[in-house]
Amino acid sequence: MAYTSQSSSYRAAALLAGTVAVLGLLTACGSGGGPAGSPSKVSGTTGPATGNTGASSSDGTNGGASLPAAAKSSSGTSASSGSSTTSAAKQSSGTGTSAGGRCHTSELRASVGRNDPGAGQENFPVVLTNDSGRTCTVRGYPGAAFTDAAGKQLGPDPRRSAGTPVTVTLKPGGSAWSGLTFSNPEISGAASATPATLIVTPPDERDSLRVGWTGGKVPVSGNSSSVFLTVFSPGTAP
């Protein structure tokens, strides 16, 4: 019986010691700074998703709803491109506000008007018409040359008649003319040729316009072979 009593007391003491040990382990896990404590801080990273009212992010926008930097850059580029495209479209269609400045060759159309002969002279108006959507100007003399079907120049360059250049303002569809004059070769006795084309270069431009020539023979050498050009005047004819 004494053995049984001691055995029971020993089991009770062992059970009590085990309980204390387990309680000690539980207390260490709950208060320590190890991995088991980290998940309690993870929930803090969801804060920006709830608003952070009044807070500013590093790029100056409120809260955590700002776009990533790459997306902002992409959006800004797209907006800039769209604005440039719209501006270019306005200029090309003539709906923009730009006006003034000289007319460029690409904005003009050339033609030759009806001959108005007199006193052995042939007189043709060389006309430049504003084919663009903006207002521009021409001033002074055009450049000109007669060429054959192969593009070879016929005769010397035309000379300039005395005159005072004026600035001619051309609204869209407006025209200016320069007189192209020469002595009738059948009367003057000058050597002649029949051009295929008249090359016209607007004032201060390098590019030229081509006009089919239907005015007959022109002087290319010999007596009274000079061709003259006058300054531009408003309109399409004298």
C-alpha cells in the first residue's frame, strides 16, 4: 500500500511539472520577437488601400490611388502626341490661325493667261494662285525659263523689266500676275523655237512649277530675242 501511495504522488508531481513547462513555452512564443510575431504587422501594409485621406505620395498626388510612374509617362506621351497631331491637321487643312509670310512653291499653282499682243509684242500674264488654306504673300519677280519636251532650256533666262516691287497679299484662292513679254520672232527676225513647258519659280523660292506652253514660237537667239518679266501685281491680268 505504501508503494501505491508513493506511485500516485509521483504521477501527480510529474503531471504538475509538465503543466508548468507547457505554460512556460506558450508564454515565450507569444512575447518573443521571432517569426511567429511577424504576421501581426502584415495587416499594416493594407493601409493605403483604405484611403489615407490627406496623405501625399512622393509624386504629389493624394492617397494611394496614383498611377505607377510608367503609366503616367505613357499617358502623358499619348496626350502630347494627340495635341501635336491635331495642330498639324489644322495647319494642313487650313483651319489654323497662321497667316502671313511669303507663299511657298508647294502652296501655289501656276498658269499662263491669254495673250494680249500689241505693236509686234506678245504679252502673256504668268499667274500664281494661292492653293493653300492660309494667307501668304508674293513680292518682286518670278523666275522663268522655256524648255523643250526633253527638259532642255530654250534661249537665255528672261530679263527683268524696270518696276517697283510691291507686296501682294494672297488670300486662299487669290492670284498675282507677272507680265511675260517678247517680240514676235516673225517680225523681229530672231531665231525661234516652240517650247513644251514654261518653268516658273516663285519669288525667293528654289522649287519650281511647270506649265504647259501653248503660246506658240518664242525667240531663242538673234535680234530682239530677249524675253522680259514684270513685277507681280494683284489679280490675273492687266
